[in-house]
Amino acid sequence: MTAVVNGNFVGTYRESYETNPLLKKSELGRPLNRGFTLPGDDFVYGVANHDKGGGAVQAVMHWDKNMNRGNKMKLPVLKKKDQQPKDYISMNKAATQSGVTTSRELAQFREVNEMRLKKSYERKAKQAHRIPVEAVFGHSTRPSTPVFDLLEHKYQEKWIQEKRQHELHTREKKQHKMLNGKIYETKASLLRKFEPPVQQNSFWHMPKWDKVPAHLETFRSTKARDVSFQRHQQDGTARKGIFHHGIYELPNGC
């Protein structure tokens, strides 16, 4: 390192000034140098083209004789014509129809019966269909609504009639189901219908009055009396007291 003082550089000079692009100083009117070292003037850029001699005749007739064993080229492979990919769907279908079940049999069947996909233009030509000349595209024009039907509310009456017919039809269906189908009883339905038996406790009285008939009848008939006592017994299941004549029992929390 030496101390150099000139117009472009002042201070100690280091080799990194020429290789580090961050330390390079830009010169007026010239592009910025990136600090790469380039080869001399005798260096040729690109890939070298080595002439092996022989020309076209040697290449066609005896191209493999002058080649070294280590650098021997392979024989040119003739390309097949462009073939369409195999149609595996059609082959699998045909194999299934032929009774092929195992993978080995399927592979052998594919080798023997090879199927290729058809070209796109051939498939499109088959799928394309001619459109008739008299065909008209678009939606058809809706007929105009008659004004008299709107004024007379015919659409409303028609809607009401359709609704009534629909309700009658659903009712008939439900009745038909109830008549034909069986209604299965569940535990909840049986408990809902169950009425716990009420023990009939009569008042105490002297035994000598057992055969004495009642002298006062407050009911209009015997039938009305039986119905009244029956309803009283049914209502007594929810009442308090020994004879179930008290107030109604309320559930917990009420």
C-alpha cells in the first residue's frame, strides 16, 4: 500500500479499490466499472468449433470410423410419426366386456388391442351438427296479458281455487294414511292416556242406616248423577286431601 495523491485519488491505495464496486469511483462520461478482471486481447469468446474433417460424405457413409471410442456417438433414432395418446377408457371398456379381471391380463390385452385417441378435428367434425336455416335464437315473446282478466280478478280466483284443491288433496292423503296405516303406541302416549285409579272412601255412618234409602235427590236423573260422579272422580286425581276434594296440586317451582 502506498500513499498516492493525484486528481482522482487521495490517501492510501488498496487493491480492493479496483475489485469492489462499492469503492469504485465513477468517471465523468464513462459507465461505472464493476471491477471484473477480463482476459487479454488474444482470448476468443464463445464455444470452439472443432473441424473433424470428412465433410458430408464422411458424415453419411463412414461417420462412426473416425470417432474415438470414449466419445462415440449413438446412432440416430428415427422418429415415429406423431401418434395420438392411448385411449385407456376405450381399452378398459373393451377389456371389461371381454372378461378381463386381473392386472396382468389387462396389460396383455392392452398390448394386443391398442387403441388411440382420435384427433381433435375428427372428434369435432363428428360432434358438429348443422343448424337448420329456419331456426330462431333467443327467448320467445311472452303473450300480452288480457286487461279484462286483471280487472275481474280472475287470476286471484284461480289461485284461490288451486289452493283449496291442494288443501283438500292433502287432507284426503292424511285420512287415507290414518285409515290404512297402523298407529303405534309409545310410552309417552300411553302415559298421557293413563288415569290413576281413585280409591272411593265413603264417610263413616252407623250400620243400621245402610239399608235406609236417601230421602233427597238433587240430580235430575240417575244418568246425570252417574256422569257427575264419574267426572268428579276423574278430576279428583289432581286435587289434594284424603277424599280428593281439596285444591289442585301445583308442580314444583310454581
